Amino acid sequence: MNMYFSYKYKTLKVSLSAALLLSQAGLSAAPVDIRPITARDTGSRLAPGWQQGAFMEIFVRGYADSNGDGIGDLRGLISKLDYLKELGVKGLWLMPITASSDHDHGYATTDFRALEPDYGGMADLDELLKQAHRRGIGVIMDYVVNHSSKSHPLFELAASSPGNTYRDWFVWQGPAPNPAIEGWDIWGKNPWTSTANGAYFGTFGPHMPDFNLKHPAVREYHRSSLRFWLNRGLDGFRLDAVPHLIENDAVRWNDQPESRALTNELRRLITAYKRRHVVCEATANPTVYAAPDVCGSAFAFGHEQRIIKAAQGDGEAIKAVADYFNTAPLTMATMLSNHDIFAGERVWDQLQGDLARYKLAAATYLLQPGTPFIYYGEEIGMAGVKGLAGDEPLRTPMSWTSDLSGFSASGKAFRPLSPNATSQNAKAQAADPDSILNFYKVMLKLRNGLPAIARGDYRAARAEGQTLSFQRVLGRQHCLVAINYAAETQRLGVEQLPERTRLLAAHPPGAAALLSNGQGRAQIALPAQSLAVYCR
């Protein structure tokens, strides 16, 4: 094993108490709170199974500004909880709200037990949890295990000298390895950064150094930090970048067995609290991380691209969408896009504003298995802002109205408003019965009202031309979902239905019932770019 992963506390064992770990490591005078924290589960006010409803992914900075400084905050989010309840979401995923050095995307954490000051204080978080729980909505937040900010006080100390107490909390070696000799290459870059006191490792760049997660005290610090938030009543976490927790060498740096084991350890800690939820970002082997003995749920990266192509009528993509949950765990977290540009542009931009195809893409993932994660603004058709760098086009103020007054009473904002806000804003969409927003409400009402859709088995999935059908079954409830992505009426055959059974139309309203024959078969005629849902 390479020397940069060694540490001088080899005699410490994970079985030691947290206090003993920290005291033996000489960490009693840390510049940030690293005290051991024990579990204090006060229970949950949420209904059993709340985690199987749809989530809204929220960039707090971009959601709603309560104090006129042009930056979204927790109080602004609280003011929008009734909107979220009416939409039908059951959970919120907050992108990082912990203190960070960038004060924007938030993944460069400077204090794992403090809030970003722009977003408010602990009393605001407590009020958010209280008000969300009253509405039956759970709240999870991003937690970054893999790395800290370069400005984290402990890393600044670690970088000050090779003999510093916190040196081994991060990944160091003497001179930086030569990539041409050792082969280090992560996404086309050398992950090592040279300093006057040695070289440190950063999977995501020099501004975010990796923790040494083989160090027992570092692991205990993260366990206690998770408990810090859970003890306040937080409903769980989205664990960031879990395949990168532990790197062994230039070849074995991604998705190591040790990373999976540590992910499982953190999942067990979180779910030991009543009705808590964990979802993992695992771009490497997401279906493996969704296994019950790893994370339990992970984002279905790649599936979102197939759904978008299916909505555009691509026959191969439709078949891939049909097949996905034949093998993938039903606990996958699904989406159409998110805050990272590698997962695609905003849905509006990918589909060039085609409302019919937009609705079909939404119906596909909201009615398939998995836990859907709606990216804020997706439900109203927000477009990205062109000309901004990196992920910024995806992380702009929510279009509550046609101008910035809906986001902030001051009319100010940290970033430009979406270019299609005139038509695609929450106020205008709410008044239009055929809007994307009202379509999302209908789909979530189906999901919330039909247990088979929310958590049933996945059966008889079939792609036929430009049509998709699948069945969801839970107990005696048996539902059929049929979608026509084509620009003309299509007839499709359905098999494996309950024999000689009358299935009532759950969508569209007023449609005739579907009757199966003695072999459990039926024929359906679907109008162009439409869907139908039938249930027994």
C-alpha cells in the first residue's frame, strides 16, 4: 500500500469509544467542533413509508429569498411549503446547507456542524423541520463524507507542517507522484497538489482535499456529525460521492470494497433512527450501491437519459426504459435531471420546450418504480440560463413569477432569472389547467393515492414500437400504465393482466374501463403522445 495512506495512530481500533479515540489522538483543542456525539432519537412525526413519495431537490440559495439580499434562505423555503404540499411531494432534498468556502454550490465544506450563514441559523432549520413535518413532508440534506474545503480549519492546520496533529486526517505524501510513472489520472487530471510541506490528494480538485477515511478518528468525526443533525430531527441524508471515499492506488481509486463497506456503516447509523432515509450519489455502479447491504438507495444515473430519449420516440430507449427495473432494485432514486450538468441540461432545454414530450418524460419516471427526485423548477418547465459557467445554468433563481419579484421582494438575485420565466413561472402555471405544473400535480396524486404505483412490484414491462406498458402490483391492487410516445394513435396489446377483470381508468378522467379476456389479455388504443392508467 502506498505510504500516503499510512497514519501514526495504527494502534487505535474502531471499537474504542469516540471520546477515547479523540483524546488519544490529541484532538481536544480543535478549532471546530469535533466532539463525540451520541445518538438521541426523538422519533418521527412522519407517516410510515413517507420515503416512497416523490422528493423535491432544492438549491436553497436559488429557491426563495425572505430578507431581500438576493440570496435564497431557509425562511424563504418555509414560505413555500404549502406550494410543495399542494404539488404532492413527500420529501425535500436540500443541496448543501452547511458552511462552505464557496458560499454557492456548497460542496466545499468548512464546518460539518454549522449552517451556511446566508441561509439562516439553527432556529430557522428547526422551524423548517417543524413546519415541513406538520405538512407530512420529510427533509434530508446533502452530506459530503469524502472531502472538505481547502479552507476547513483542520486542513489548514494539517497543511501547516508534516508534524501537525491533524496531518493524518487528510491524505498526504512527500513529493507529488509523477502521473507518467504511477499513472494517476482522475477525469483527465492529476489529483495530487504540491505544497511546501508535501502533496495532498483531492479527487475533485485542489480546493477540496480528501479526508483520510482509513483513520478511525476521522470516521468517528463523520459519524458524530451525522448524529448532530439527526438528533435535531433531520430525516436523513443524501451521501455525496460515496464510490470515492477510499482510494488505494492509481489503479484502485474508484468504487473500492472499503468504500462500499463504509457507506453501509453510515447507512446503518442513519437508519437506526426512526423513519430516516438515505440515498447515495454513486455514479460508479449505482445499482450495487442501492443494495440493502450498501446504501439501500442510489441515483439511477443513465436512466434519466434513456427516459428523455424515450419521450422523443426513440424505440431503443423505450425498450431500455421498459427493461431497467427488471434487474435494477426498486429502491433506485430516479430523476430527469439534477444540479450537475453531467446529468443533462434542464428538461425544457433537452426537449426544446415540447410540452407533450415533457409531460410524457415526467409520467414515465413518476409512475415507474423508484423514488422520484424532481429538480426544483422542473415542475414548471424552467429553462437553463445560457452563457454561465459550469453548473451555474442549472442553479438559477426559481421562477415564481415572470420577474424576480417572486423570488425576492427586493427584485435582486445572485444570478439571472430563467429566460422563459414569462410563461414558465409558478403563478402562471397554476392558473393554466393544461400546464406542466398541473400535470405534475395529477401524476403525484396518482402516485400518492395508488399504493401499487408508489411501492408495488414491477411486472410485464413491454416496449412495442413507440409504446411502453408496465404493471405495478401490491396486494390485490393491480395497475397498468400505458404510454404512447408516437405522434399518432397507437394500438398495443397487453398481457399478464388478471383474467376476466374490469380495470377502472385512473387516468385520464372519464375514460372507459379496460376489460381483460380469459387469458389476461387486452387491447388499448392510445391517442398520440398520451398515457393511460388502469387499476383494479
